Amino acid sequence: MSDNVIIRTFQHVRTSVAQWVDSDFIPGGALALKEKPEQVEWVRTLPFLFLHLGCLGVIWTGWSWTAVLTAISLYFVRMFSVTGFFHRYFSHRTFSTSRFMQFIFAVLCGTCVQRGALWWAASHRHHHQHSDEPDDKHSVRQKGFLWAHIGWITCSKNFPTDYSRIKDLSKFPELVFLNRYDLLVPVLFALSLTGIGSLLHHFAPSLGVTAGQLLVWGFFISTTALFQATACINSLAHVFGSRRYKTDDDSKNSLILALITLGEGWHNNHHQHMTCVRQGFFWWEIDITYYTLKMMSWTGLIWDLRPVPKAAYSVLELKNQT
Ligand SMILES: [Zn+2]
Ligand SMILES: [Zn+2]
């Protein structure tokens, strides 16, 4: 290996490690990075490997009902953050809230370990603009199932936050801060779980839970399941299910996906009408996120929930079904 290759490799690793701390640290500029070829990069796969391998910690920590129930609860609370806040609030602005609640939503989203709300929203808005076209970052039709499911996130080209797409959000410095230092909330979240596990171990030994158990079940297992279920909307929701509307993309409606993602499975509905808060357009299309957001609106925490457009039920549009 020549000295040049060694120096380049060292610089690449150094930049990648620095980006785990500060995701806006891009020495050559975001534009240069976006020109890079689409390929899996091993340094960018390390956080995913770490997250998935962390689940194996269960071999040493074992399980307890407290740990398992914590993992299940945190899965659903954070899935609600993914669909209610990352998706329906930050990406599509389908309801309104106060600046304070918006910040709380962004912190909750941070615990999902799916990077910052600004990156998430910018990437998702890009998906809607180019759904299943050659420019789509995660299209099964264009780049295959595995790439749409996980490959696209491990590629440097898709790493920078496209601030030009989220000008409505980037005017809030607190959101930019959380987006830039997107490792901060996950680390604090994992440490808190470990701390709570340790306290319970000492002060409530009858629960049979330990610090390691809460870390492995509450953080690693719950977050890995959350990531895999979320990624299914980018991959499976464009492959399996039925289509009500003749959209230009391959989006599908699926009850199973809607149940595990609290309503995101009505993906064909969503691609047809992305500006409404509700994704299950009919009463039998279960959409837990919508019901929860509706209840939140009764408390005044959120308001101005955008309704399903009348056109969604019009004979003309439904006649166009595939
Ligand atoms: Zn889609
Ligand atoms: Zn969307």
C-alpha cells in the first residue's frame, strides 16, 4: 500500500469519526459528497453493526419481564415519534404546534437513533418528489430491496442534510443543534436507561432487572426493532400490499405494516395525499398515530390537523384505482 493510500484512508476514517459527533462536519463540502457514487461504505455501516450486535448482549444480561416490557413500551412510544413527529409533523407539517413542543418532539425523535429531524425530513421530502424515479434515494424499483431497506443510509452521498429542502425548519437554531449533534440524544438516552436499570437493581430487587438488561433490551433490542420496522416502509411498503390509487410510484397499502408501524402501512393513501394528518382514510384502516394525534389535539398541545381532502373519496379518484 502506497503512502498516499494510507494517508487517504486515514483521512477518510478521521472524517467519518468526526461526523459521528458533528454531522455537519464535511471538509470537502456537502456538494462534493453528493457527487460521490452510490455505494455502501464500511465506516458508515459501523453504527448499524454496533446497534444490531448490541442485541447479542442478551447472552450475558438475560431477561426479565421489566426489561422486556420496557423494550416493547419504548418501541411503541418511539414508533409514534417516528410516524407522528419525524413523518407527519417535520416532513409534511400536517398539523401545527408551539415552538416548545416542536423542540420536545425533536428530542423524542432523537431517541429513535434515526439521525436528526432535519435530515429525516429533508431525505423524506426528496423521496416524495422523486418516488421510484432514478433520483429516489431508496427505491426498490430502481436499486433493489436491500438498498431501499438499509443500503442507502450507509452511503456518504446520502449523509449530508439538504438544508435547501427544510428552510421552514432550519430557521430554528435548537432544531439545527439537535440535527448537527445527532449522537447526543441517543447517548444520553442509553446512559439514562443504564442508570435507571442500576437504580431499580438496588432499590427494587424484586423486579429482577439490572443495568445491563435495561441497556440491552430498552436501547439495543428496542431500537433495532424500531429501525427495521421503519425501514420496511421504504422497502416493503413499495413491494407488498394493495393499491387504491394509481400513483406514479409503487406504494402499497398493507394492514400488517400499518399495525407494526402505527399507521404508516397505508402508504399508497399517503403517496396520493401526503398533506393530511391521517393515513388510514377509512374507519377500517387502523391508524393508531392518527387517533393519538387527535387525542393530543384535545389537550391543546397540537392543533390545525389537516383533514383528508374530499378528493380522496371522490368517485373520479376512486374510479382511477388500480
Ligand atoms: Zn414511499
Ligand atoms: Zn411521507
